Amino acid sequence: MIPGQFDYHRPSSKQEALQILGELGGDAFPLAGGHSIIPMMKLRLAAPEHLVDLGAIDELKGVSIGGNVIEIGSMTTQHELLTSSELSQACPIIQETSALIADPQVRYCGTIGGNVANGDPGNDMPGLMQCLDATYVLESNSGAREVGARDFYNGIYDTALNEGEIVTLVRIPTPAAGHGYAYCKLKRKVGDYATAAAGVILNMSGSTCQSASIALTNVGDTALYAAEASDSLAGSDLGDDAIDRAVSLAEGITSPVSDMRGSEEYRSKMAGVMVARAIRLAAERAS
Amino acid sequence: MNKQPSRKEREAALEGIGTSRKRVEDPRFTQGKGNYVDDIKLPDMVHGDFVRSPYAHARIKKINTEAALAVPGVLAVLTADDLKPFNLHYMPTLAGDVQAVLADEKVLYQMQEVAFVVATDRYSAADGVELVEVEYEELQPVIDPFTAMDKDAPVLREDIKDAKEVGGHGPRKHPNHIWTWEAGDQKATDKAFKDADVAVEEMISYQRCHASPMETACCVASFDKINGALTVWGTFQAPHVVRTVAALISPLPEHKIRIIAPDIGGGFGNKVGVYPGYIMAIAATVVLGIPVKWVEDRIENLSATAFARDYHMKGELAATKDGKITGLRCYTLADHGAFDACVSASKFPAGLFMICTNSYDIPNAFVSVDGVYTNKTPGGVAYRCSLRVTEAIYMVERMVDILAQKLGMDPAELRMKNMITPDQFPYTTTFGLQYDSGDYPAAFKKAMKAVGYDKLRKEQAKMLEDFKAGKSRKLMGIGISTFTEIVGAGPSRVCDLVGLVGTFDSCEVRVHPTGAAIARFGTKSQGQAHETTYAQILSTEMGIPAADIEIEEGDTDTAPYGMGTWGSRSTPVGGAACANAARKVRAKAQKIAAHVMEVSEKDLEWDIDTFRVKGAPDKAMTMKEVALAAYSNVPEGLEMGLEAVEYYDPPNFTFPYGAYICVVEIDTDTGETAIRSFYALDDCGTRINPMIIEGQVHGGLTEAFAISMGQIIDYDETGNVIGASFLDYFIPTAVETPVWTTDHTVTPCPHHPIGAKGVGESPNVGGVPCFSNAINDAFAALGGVHTQMPHTAPRVWEHAKELGLVA
């Protein structure tokens, strides 16, 4: 549990950070909370020569809600998300999810940007951002671009990020007023990654589902947007048959690994159980 | 003149036996002011770290240390070849086997110690470890203990392949066989099974788990070359045993070895034995002449220090059709890993497994245990229990439930029917253990009444009905365990360690002229709060306020020789030594008081802290006054001073018991279990500090919960250890931990000076079967018989699936 040697940088502006990362290229790794990279370094599974700590960059922090869009700076901590009163009005599922990440100590350090950018399928925010159809703003010293959360993840620790590029902003279309939402996470104990988790957003018109969005956490190489399952709910009454159909479509896209959290079959079935529970809870909450 | 304090005020000032005195250790522990091994920093101290094997079974072809030695700060890289000339590459284990200190030609388990890197700082040591190049040739591993004695199984222990026996336990059947241990009357038991109306049989596996103390294993070794003296600070549960073993295997004489156990952050059996890290720190300090520190990290602790359990028990019960148990048989396969480093008294390789007849009047029993080697970490320690007691009680408590199920009888009723009754004490079990006291039915009835047992069964039936009707997906389970523990090892005529020293323990009390005192012990607290409770025993026995008594343990230069703290032995053995030493002090004090007051010794009576002249109660001397007289005015023929030493060898073990009942609700969709309630009634005899007892029960139940619901050190088929970090290894937080309801009865132990029996391990022994019975009970009415621990959500779900309860 003793890391190898590395240099530590703590830039105070985005400009400076992008410059350092651009110059150092593949030898550098951005530090955005550190709850993945630091344990990996202690196990000597990762050995970046330079750590670039983004924690002192104020312009990467904060939540702003305007018009139809919610913008969250990538270095906003989970704790800050949890205590944002605007967010609790506009998009409460973010807080429901944040509260299920690790424990309070971790949430004081862990950031939304670190959570989405690392490409760890166990992280909760990648699934949630796909559920919300968020867009990530990626910046490097050669400019900025935008990639949708649903297109960002290629595999385990494999994302659309290029060398020298970081996520600077998460942009979320504000869910419609009265939307139903739920993030249901099965885990072994507080602080654990999900055995399986599901995020659901529903827009209802009376007892009919107008549209639905379902995403899954930790049951594949990446978090998964369950497109067919989502579409299958549109126009339905969210009765048992409709939910069973969505569950089976969602289970169909999972490919979890067998580990201490359970067998492949169990984890896939649990993804289904979480989807059913999240749909029912979201329907209850919708107005 | 000051008003004389009332008796009540004097009693309050003593804070003796029965007082919930606040723990005197807590001010330092809660303020981060404890003094643990890693807090020890000596001038010129250097640091050691291990190169460990990535393979479970492999031959070492070559070790190249060149690159590691080139790292700035690295002072030495030691391998088995460096130790061989001093015969230090193997060390004796407490089980009579030997264990490699550094792998000699072969590695036998993943994470085995291969080389030791010493450097000026911890970082350089780790850098050095990374650069030691070891060339391995992989060999076929033996992971499943059931295949260890197969004809074509690879021979694991080439170093002892010709040894006829290991640890003096009789002939070996196979090169991977360690010993067979048997007890009981096989013929009579076989006959009981032949004649039985009903018999049940089940494979009850108790998984490999780990005691995982908060503080990992560590030590600082410092060799003074001028005086030829070695001092070792370490996380030792039994410091004197470590000193004696060190004297036996090194050229150093015992008086030049000083072992100090400072504050210990939990032991739970994991810190009784000796680990290669200790030997290497000592070897390195002897070579370098400067202090060497070795501190494990968490993964090393979970994967390379002693595991617990790994007992696979085929339990059998025979009974009449109306539920009288007539026989118990159990064949056990014990997986000991690569070396037999099991902590056991040398005559009992399977510990006190013969406690398996438990609280029941079972006339015939026979048990047989085979120990085998596999390519796994050595160990077999008693994780918060007496040696192999939790395994035995788990097996029998599961089997009793399984028998009840077969008989169609309520498990509570079956237990009542077979319990030893109060009039049967002292009761000799079929294995020859002498239970000295108890009232099992009274305790069990009290427990059943407290939880509203009959009402719970009705509620369970209703929930089952709803489940069957598709109205609910939840099942309710009621777990019962009634248990008798065997602790306080133990009478030296039957128990010893390393075949040399008996399992007595000791106390030395010295009263100072002003009436304050110091007492030293051969035991060693790891969180049990000996500094608090020993002072309470002394206070009651000597009439000196507990707050005026300093308790010291853990330094072999100052403490009297003792066997240390494990197997709930501190109160039964150390506590008895404590009471007897205090009684010797009081007896001498009485002589002095009589002399000063010019009366006969017989004319004095003891009044909690004062000697009074019978018939003239105002003529009195307090113990404080006697203490001063002991240094100034003693009768002729009596030596000055007021002190005593007691080496106490118990006449028997003690037998705490209890009755636990747990209610669970299982979500069959996810396999998750919610613990609705847990009631624990313990009878530990005389209660020294009720608050500390309650704390011990809470801690023990929390560990029992952890073991039964989640803890497992698993291996894949190639011998990779799985789950050896706190990400996977289940340590419940406050969020997961159930709420405990504790209760008690008091049946003092007749042979213990103050009637105390020990309590720290009861909740683990009774708790594990209680949880497991609850889970199994939830499925009993739906065809479930037994599902193996740990009862994690996926395993419970698989069980429900096997029974056709999930789609």
C-alpha cells in the first residue's frame, strides 16, 4: 500500500491545468477526488509520473440552473451536489444518487467530474448521466468539444477522453416538471459499489407513461443506457406486464462479471429487480 | 473532625465487583493517545517489507536482488538462503509443525513471504520489494481440501514428506495429511445410530474467515549489540510465550530477551501465534544492529496472517421418535493451509471440539477430525472463541434444528427436551468434560418469554401464508441457539502451549505505603479493558479503591510469567490469580492489623475496606492504614512490605452459557436479510463490570453477525486469494449492525474464587448459529434444510432459487 514516486501539481486555473496536462501528455493523470486513482497507485496498479490535482480550480466548481439546462462544474463534490437546494427542486435524482455513493468522508472529496470521467463501471454517475441524457464538455489545450454521456463510454476505464483532455462541465437537460424519478441501488454494505443499480426517469400523463429513460450501473463493462427497455414503457400504463417487459429488455443488455457481489446470473437478475423497483417508485413520485 | 463516610460512600469509592465503572483506558483511546506498535519510533530505526508470492504453489528457481539493492535507501534483501546457516528459515508453530519464515525452494500459498527488504524508510522498502526478481516454476496447487488426500494429489510439504507424524498426533495417511484426532466411544455411538428411530445427516461447512483486528500485525525489534540484549515491541496476545519461543530458537538466552506488547488494537485470536515478520525484524536488527520496524498492510493481514475456521463437518444426530437425542457423530475435514499453525493446546489438535454435545444430555458421541494441508495461508486460530468451540457449537446447533425439522417438532421444544437439567450438575459429558454449574432450562425459558416466542411463530406462519398466496415476497425466520461455552484454558494437567508450559496465569500485587497499589499480570488486554476490571476485583478483595490501583501487563521484564489473553481466559484464569493474590495480601494485612490493634487475628472481621474488632466495631483499621503499618510496624517474624504473587492453575475450565433468539426477514427477490431483532441472554457467572460485559456482548454479536452474513476468505481454483480487502471482506458499519437486546442470569462458577466464567467469546459462539438458524428457518417450511454460510444476499437468493421460490 505504498505508491511509487510521482510529482504533484496543483494548478489554480483551468488554463494552467490544461497546459500542464497538455505538456505532460500520457505521463500525467488528473486528480479529481482521487478515490479511484490513489488506491490504484497504492497497489502499484497505476504509476503516473505526475498527478495534476484539479481541486484548487474554482472555475470548475458549482451548480447553475438556467432555462432548460443544469450545468455542473466537474470539480463539484458529491457533498456540494447533496446540499444544493436548486438541485433538489430541479433534479432530485442527482441527490438521491449522490447519497448512495460511498460514505460522507468520500463525498466531501469525490467529484462529479471524477466520477463520470474515470470510466469505472462501478461508479454511479455514468449511469445516471445516461439516464438524464447529459452532455460532457471536454477541454484540452487545443480546445473544447462536447460528447453525450451515452456516447462517452467505450469499456472499462476506456472513454472518449483523449490524452491531455479533461471533463470540465456536465450539462443536463432539466427534467420536465412533475417527472418521476428513482435511483435504486443494491449493495452489500454502506460504501460499496453496486451489485446492480438502476436509474429511471418517467414523464407521465395521467396514468399513461409518455416517455421513460432507464440506465443501469455495474452490470457491464460500462454503465448502460437501456434504450429498448425505456422505449417499451412509452404509452404503457406501467402495469405489471409493462414492467416485466421492460425488466426483461433491461436484463437482456447486461453482461456482469461474477465476483464477490454475486454470479453473473444473480447480478443480471438484480439489475432487473432494481429496474422494476425504480419504475414503481418513479411512478409513485410522478405527478 | 471529618464526618466518617457511610458504608454506601465507601462502597462507591471502591468501585468493586458489580460496578459499571467507566473504562480507564478510554480517555487515551478516544483521544488518539494510545501507544500502539506503529507509534514507536526509535533513533536510527529502519523499515522492513516483504516480497510475497503471486502463486499458490511454485518452485523458486532464482531470486535476483541486484536491482532492489541498488535502490537508494535499501540496506539489505534477505532470502531463505541467508537464514539457513542460522537454521532460521523455518520456525516452530504452536501446533507442533514448522512454518517457513521465508519460502525455502518452494512457495506454498499466494502471498507467502519470499524475501525481506530492509530500507531506511517505508517508501524505499516498497520500491525495493517491487524490484526483487523472483523466477518461479508453477506447480499444480491443491485448493479443495476434499482432494488433498487424493492418490494423485501433488505433495505439498516436501520438507516433511518422510515425517511419520506432525506435532505428535499419530500416523499420517498421506503426504498432505497432518493428523487424525478422535474422541468418544465409536462402538456405542454406532449402536445408538443403529437403534435410532430417526437419524439426520448434513454437511455443515464453516467457511474460512479472518479475525481482521483493526490494528494489523506489526513489531519493532531492537538488538543491543553491546549487551547482547533484544527488545521486541509487538502486537502479541501472549508476550511470555513469544519470549520463550524466541529463546528456544535463537542463541539468545531468555533473560536477554524482552518482549513488550503495548496497546493492542484488537486481537481476536489473530495475534497469538508468531509470524514471519517478527522473525525477520529480529533477524534484521541482529544483523544490522539498529532497530527494525515491520508493519503489515490490510491486504497482507487478511491474506497472509492466520485465518480462522475452515472446518467441514459432516454432522449426524440419532434420536427416538419423540425427540430424545441418543447419539451424535461428526466427521470433520479441517483445512489447515500450507503449515499447521493452528493455535491449540498441544494435546488437542482439534482444540476443544468435544464441547459439541453442548447443553444437551447426549449419551453417546464420537467425533473424528482429519487435518490436511492445502495451498492456502496457514492458521486455524480461534477467532473470538475458545479453540474450535464455535465450529463445534455451530455444527450441533444446526443439526438440532435439522433434527427438529425431520421430526416435525418445534426446535425450541426439541432443545428443552434434551437439555441437561439443574439437578444433573456437576454433569460429566460423554466426552468426560465436567460441567460444574448451570440452569439451562431457566435461561432458555426466560429468553423465549422475553421475545414472545409463540407469538413470533404465529406471525411467521401468517407471513408464510401471504408468501404462498403471492401477496408478499418476504419470509420470516426465527433463529435459536442455546449453547455452553468452554473457556478459561485451562488446567495444566490437560492443557499446555508448545508442549512446554502449562496454561496457568499469574498476578503480582504490591501495596504502597500510602495505600495505593500496583498489580501486574501475565495476560494482555487487546481492548477487553483489563486495566478497569482487574482493579475492580482487587478493590473488592483488598478494600483499596479501584482508582488507586495501577494495572500493568505486556512487558515480560516486569510482568509475572503468563500465557496471555485468548480463549476468554483472562477472567477465568488471570482474574482468579488476581483474586487469590489479593486474598494473600489481605491475609497478611490482617496479621498486621491485629498486631497494631493488639488483638488476636481471629478477633478481626473484614468490612469491605476495614478490619474491625468483633464486638467493638469502632476499634478498626482501614486497609490504607494497614498499608502504612506494613512498612513501619509489623509483628515479629513477619517481613516488611505488603505484596503477593499468585500463579493460578485452574482446577477445571469454566462453562459460560446462554440462550439467543433472532428474528430475520428475507427479501426473496434480492436475497437480502434484515435482522429484525436479536435477544441475547448470557450467564457468565459473577458479573465484574456489567457495562463492559454488555460491550463485550455487543462486540461479539457484531462479529457473529459479520461471520454468518458475510465474512469469507475465498480462493479461486488456481489459489488466488479472493476478498482480502475491506472492499469485499465484510466489516459491518453502524449502518449494517443490528440493534442488540442483552439480558442475563447469574450462576456463579463454583470453582472460581469469585465465581466468574468469562464472556468475551460467548456471543460469537452463540451468535453464529443463531443467525444461521434464522436464515435456514425462514426456508424450512418451504423445503429448505441447510444452506452454507456466509448468508450473503446472492447465496440466500440461490437457495431460494433452488427451492423454486424465485423465477
